[in-house]
Amino acid sequence: MNEYEILLLLDPDLDDERQGEVVARARELVESGGGTWDLHDAWGRRKLAYEIDHKGDGSYHLLHFTCDAGTLDEVSRVLRIDDGVMRHMATRRIEGSPARPIAVAAPTRDDAVAASDVEAEEQEE
């Protein structure tokens, strides 16, 4: 059995109950296939870089689980045909990776000033 994660992008117009049903269906498939469910991290509604089906926002969910490849194929198949799922991407988790994702902070204003100072010095040389 391998450890996998799926980043799930759901339609922002779905209510919380329907989003829960999509995640519960994925969990049910993993557990019925002999796998274990490790984590469901709801990231919430975020702005998309580009529109998908004329929608500028999406609701993100990160799913961590352990299963065999056949079960992963079945979960991906079910997500592909669900109308509430805009996109999903399944990847194999790296051994020894943290249980929860580590957020990377946006650069601070001081970082931007330091970067512009370095660029100015390089141009002077």
C-alpha cells in the first residue's frame, strides 16, 4: 500500500453539505478498498488563477490516505464523473513528509526592498 494525497477543487456554488458528500464518498471508496483515511484538510474558497467553467473561485480540499493503486484508480474515476468536482490531482506522498502541509508565507515588504537593492547594485556594476 502507498500513501497518496488528492488536491480536490470543488465548485464554489456547492453548499457545505454537498461538499461533505463528495469527500465522504472518496473516504468510503478508500476504506472499502482496504485503505486507511489519514487527513481531510478543508482549505476553503480561493480565487483561481484562471476561470474554469466561467467560475473565478473554487473550494479546495486536501485528502491524505493510504491504499493500493486499484483503489486510487477507482477514487479518481468517481471524482472525474462527479459534476461538483471541477479538478482533482492525485499524487503519491513522499516518505517522511510531514503529516500536514507546511504553508509558505508570502514575501514581506522588507524582502521586496532587499531584492530591489540587490538589483540596483547589479545594474551599477
